Amino acid sequence: MYKVIRIVLASLCFIAITLLFLDFTGTAASLWGWLAKVQLIPAILSLNLVALAVILLLTLIFGRIYCSVLCPLGVMQDCINRIRGMFGSKKSRKNRFAFKPALAPLRIVILAAFVIAVGCGFMSVAALIEPYSEYGRIASTFFAPVYDWGNNLIASQAEHHDSYLFYHVTPRVVMLPAVILAGITFLTVALFAWFDGRGYCNKICPVGTILGYLSKVSLLKPVIDKSKCNGCRKCERNCKASCIDARNHIIDYSRCVDCMDCIGNCSTGAIRYTVRRASSQVAPDESRRTFIATGLVFAGALASKAEDKLTDGGVAAIIPKQKPQRQNRIVPPGAVSVRNLERHCTSCQLCISECPNGVLRPSMSVATFMQPEVSYEYGYCRPECTRCSEVCPAGAIIRVSREEKAVTQVGHAVIDIGACLSATGAESCGKCSRACPAEAIVMVGTDKYNEDSPLMPVVNESLCIGCGACENLCPVSPLSAIHVEGHSVHRKI
């Protein structure tokens, strides 16, 4: 029964979290976006005390149930492990594992390196082994485009039957470096799961290490009753965490992920999930010094803390936009500053997946690799949209209201007079002025002494919020005649 409950809960959480990265309507985020906020590292970075208390309480009572139910990367490994179990002879499928000593020094070194990277502000490096972010990159890179194409296929079929329940969307753009990183991550995790069960969780994952040592003092644990054990070692051979030493009747609780497989595999009922006395078992290869070191590292982690989009307005040919060379990167409203985003963002890609306007995409810069940045080739940041601030679980983008966003300056527009159609007298355009929602762009005469001189746009930087409507809708291509330069620290009008 325990195993069935675990599988049902894990399946529901896995599907729900996956839909956060796939759903382009915002429905999933509004209904169960809180699931992203109860992931451990994002909760630490955002100082979400409620989520941290829930995770701590669950771990101290049930053990590493987080790793088997709430962590999407962990559940994905279970799915791969189950697929692996379909191959080979019946005997090999059911007896693929054996007890292995814990690699405590390796786990501590990796966790310490992770915490140092976070503390020094190198979140783009730390995010490479943060489990929630790893799964987010996999889902947004590989699953989201397929989901979009499937939606468009259904929408096309529905139109033939005069049904408009589904509508066409522009498939999300995936950059080659993001594909490479997500592919390497998936292959690494999949190979660990295929050959070593939960080896990735118990050797590499910093969350697994943190929760592993906390779970050593949990109230409920799988416990082996020596009087009932017949020595068949079926529990050990089917433990994907390789943490059961059946010969000595010992379970390493720092690696046990509470999958409950051992309870279902024991034919004599010698393993029960119950309250365990502290003196009944001792986990191998885990000294008090290692536990204290892990506690100090964990303490350190807590301390550090659709108008005109595809048209040319009849002025210029439709040529795909190119990203301009910005002197300063643009980060979304709610990020507060570039530094705040860099120190808190785990590169999970959830804000990018949720952006309905195609404005956010992963950074290709080495220092901020895969963290979100704003660019306006495919759309502009509409003042009424606050989706990214609503879904960010790590505090990298703080929640803002529509009113707050409307007065937040993330950057300001800069005009290239030599390329502007109006300024050069090539055409009477003024599209940037008409499109500006902040009314920060006005058309003035190129010659103040000649009333009939061509009009050119002028930017009032005190009003410009950097939304990018002017840059996106400018008919000049491939580089717009007006572009936005970001502010390192956001300002208020």
C-alpha cells in the first residue's frame, strides 16, 4: 500500500510540474505553481520559510520522501529505471542491484563546491547540478516544442470541424547551446538511472546529500526485523539506492529515498516502515564528523543567500529580426537588478516557458549561462503581463503587480538616427511613437526652423520603461532602428 501511495503521489507531482513548463496559457501556473516553490534550493534562495519548514518537517518525519515524490528529476530517474527493468531475463530484471558503501567524501566535496558557487554568486554554475533546474531545462528544451507542435496539430484538425477550442501558437524557440546542455544533462542522469538506479541522487545531487543526512534522524524509516529475515537478500538486490546491507541487516538511511520497494519485495514481512529506535541500526561509513560537516555546509547554504507582430506595416519587407549588440543586458521587471537575478536564479527555465510573448530566452553568456534575459526579436514585454514574476520559485524575479510593472524602468530606448526611416526622410513612419504604451516617444521635426521638415522620433528617458514595443515593431530589419539598453538596477518612474 505504501508503494502504491508513493507512486500515485509522485505521478501527480511529476505531471503537474511538467505541465508548468509546457502550458502556454498560464492555467497550470495559477493552479499549482506552488509546486515549484517547494523545491529545496529555490526555497532557500528565495528565503521561503514556509516551504523550507514543510520540507524539513516532511524529511524529519518520513525521511527522503521529497526525493521520491516532489523532485521531478528523481521521479524521472524512477521512470527510466522502470523502463530498464523491462529488458533482460526475468531474474536479471528483478535482481539488478547490490549494496554499495556510501561515497561520503565525494558527496561532501560536491555539496561544498555547490554552496561555494552559490555563495560567490556563480548561480549559473551551481545550477548545473541543481535537480529542479536540471529537469526544467530538459522539459523546456525537449518537451515544450513537441507540446506546442501537438497543440497546433490538434488546432488544425479542430478548425476543419469548425471548433476553436484550441488555437495555434508559435512554437517556442530553442537555442543550440540550450539543446546541448539539456542533452548532456539528460544523458548523464539517464545513464546513472539505467545502470545505477538512484546513483546520481546519492553521489552528485546536493539536495540528495542535504536531505540524506537530515533523514538519518527521521521518525519513520524502513526497519529490518532480524527475527523474520530469511537471508534471501531480495530487498538488497532490488534496492535502486543500493543502501540495504541484507547480510548485516543494516539500511543506510542517508541514501534511502523511501521508495518502499523493499517492503513490497520482502516475502516474509521482515521490513516494516515504522518508528525506529536510534540504537537499533548504525548506517555504515558515516561518521559523526561527516554529519557535522554536512550540517555546517547546509547552514552556509541558508546563510548565503498580437498587433503587428508579423507584419511590416506596409513600409519594409518582412525580414526576421536580429538581436542587437546591447551594452547592458535587460532582465525582467521584478528582478530588481542584474545582480539580484544572477545571485538567485537557478536557470530552471520556468519563467522562459511561461512567457507568453516570447520575450525571455536563456542567456548564452558564460557568466550567466541559461539564466533568463530579455530580448525583443519575437515580441515585446506587454505592461499587463506579470507571468514571470508569478512563477519564479527562487526569488530571482520578485512578484510585481501590473501597476508596479507599469512604472518600473528595466531600460531605455536608443535611436539609431542613421537607420530610422523617418529621420532619414525615406518614409513617414512614426510606428515606434504610436506603439509606445508609456508615451515616451514623440515625433519632432528634424529641422526646428522648417515646419515641413521630416519628423523623427525622440525618446523621453524619464518615461521609457524599456518594454521593447518600439524595437519589436520597428519596420527596419534585420536590426531595428531603435533598441533598448538595460539598466543594471531597475528604476521607478
